[in-house]
Amino acid sequence: MRRKRVLSGMRPTGKLHLGHYVGALENWVALQEEYQNFHLIADYHVLTTQLDISDIAEDTLEMLKDWLAAGIDPQRSPVFRQSQIKEHTELFLILSMLVTSARLERNPTLKEQVRDLKMENLIYGHLGYPVLQAADILLYKGEFVPVGEDQAPHVEISRELARKFNRTFGEVFPEPRAKLTKFARLPGLDGQTKMSSSLGNTILMSDEPENIQAKMRKAVTDPQKVRKGDPGRPDICLVFTHHTRFNKTQVKDIRGGCESGGLGCVDCKLRCSEAIAEHLAPFRERRSYYDDHPEELIDILRDGENRARTEAQATMAEVREAMGLG
Ligand code: TRP
């Protein structure tokens, strides 16, 4: 039987942090077992918010190394850059005729971005961000899209576009569905709700154990727990959240120690850093292999792009046929 298809994508922003891992990548790796996955590097999407993309080649390779380090298997699942497959732009153009600008202006993810980045003028291509994303998904007939909540509105627009195309020109696309990541958000080390590169509150997947320890040492904890002996509140502590994700076997013990006051923050952080470093150890090893063999990264992309292109071309042939474009 044909495996159901999963299309997952990320913009290439360089080295990934634990928030990316917990919110997306870990889930992608698990999905490989059951689905046919396509892993898209959304390089064109970067242009919606910045025109200086002089670092994009390096950022792409750094991100790819983290994907491979975490266990993405490029033989099972093609890994490819959007910009290397012309069919993305073709389908993007066609889909852009099937949605109103009012619909795109209502997109809550866009509104949030305009507010957070204080954009004054919205670029036409940025308004079309979800249309390009729909092309990414529909070209591979993606049925599931693993995303965090902020991306769910984009998957909804993809569904609407699939439906509209099918009704107008004939049945070509399955309607994709969002597969929401359960434990989507990891707090930043400064106590903000989200770990994010722009906030500078991250632990990188590629950080060395000493780095992890140094960053963790500065992490914000429960302000009521001033010294060892004071009882703490693990449920409001970001270090505890990291324990629940990376230190499952000790988590009960940590909660008890924090609440009773027996465990101080210094010790707790040390144990947390160790657990994270241990979790990441096999990743670091795989990553360093690719640091030494950059030519293999190029081969992985080239191979993934060939396979993705074959799929994309087959879909576009159906699209043209349905539309009578010959
Ligand atoms: N918009 C997604 C993000 O910022 C990245 C992306 C681009 C994507 N194309 C995609 C995700 C297709 C899923 C499917 O996270």
C-alpha cells in the first residue's frame, strides 16, 4: 500500500536550537517510520522578510547538518531546496489566482508578524507567503503537515486552495491536514515563553556540554527560591520544563527535591545540563561527521532534489492537463 505523505518544511536560518528540535524535528524523525516524508528547505520564503540572503548557502548547510544529526534519513525521505525546483514557482502562480487578497490579509500569522516586526509596508510576496507554502505542500500531494500552532492557519489556506483548484479544474490534490506537535513550545533560558534565536535565549543542538552548562547556569528560575533550602515551584520553572523533556528518568526526583527545598538550583541546573548533553551526544557525533564531509551534504541535496523534482513534474503535468494548458 502507498504510504501517506508528509510534507514538512523550515526556513533555513542556520544552526537550530532545542526549540526547533522539540517543536518540530523530533516529530519529523518519528514520522519517518510510518509515512513517506518530504523535507523541504524553504529558501524562497526567507525573502519575504529579508532581501540580504548572502548567508543562505551556509545557513542551509548548518540547518541540514542539524536535521541529519537528529536522525532525518535522506535515503528514505528526500531533502531538498525549494529554489532548486522550478515547479514551486509555477504552482505558486496558478494558486495565487484562486485566493482573494482579503483572505490573505486576514491571516493571523501574518498579522502577528507585521506587529512583532513592526512592518510598515507589506510586500506583495509576503502577503502570498501561505500561497507559496500551499504550493510546497500540494506539489508533493502532501496529506499531513507537521507544524506548530502558529502555522496552522497556513495549512488551512492550503486546504482551501486544494478544494478551490479541484472544484474549478478537476480533482488533482488531496486536502492536506495539519499534524500539530503536542509539546510544541520550549521556554527560553531567560524565562520568555519561547526559545528563539532573535531573543538570544537558546541552547543550540550543536552546543558542546560546557556551553550548555554555561548557558544553563544563567537561566532564570523561580524568583521565590533564593537559596538552597527554600521550597521552589517547578511548574513555573523553565529548568524544570527542560527536565521533563530531556531527563525523564529523574523528573520525579527533581520535582520532589525542588518542592521540599532539598535540591538547590545550582545542582538542579547541573543535572539538567548533563541530561541535555547526553541526549545531544549522538547528534554531535553525527554532525561532526558531516563537518568533515561537506561534499556528502551536497550529494544529499542533489539526490533529494532529483527525487523531489520527479514528483513535482508529475504533479504539474496533471495540473496542466486538468487546466487544459497542454
Ligand atoms: N512557514 C513554515 C515555517 O515558517 C516553513 C514552511 C515553508 C513550511 N513551506 C512549508 C512548513 C511547507 C510546512 C510545509 O515554519
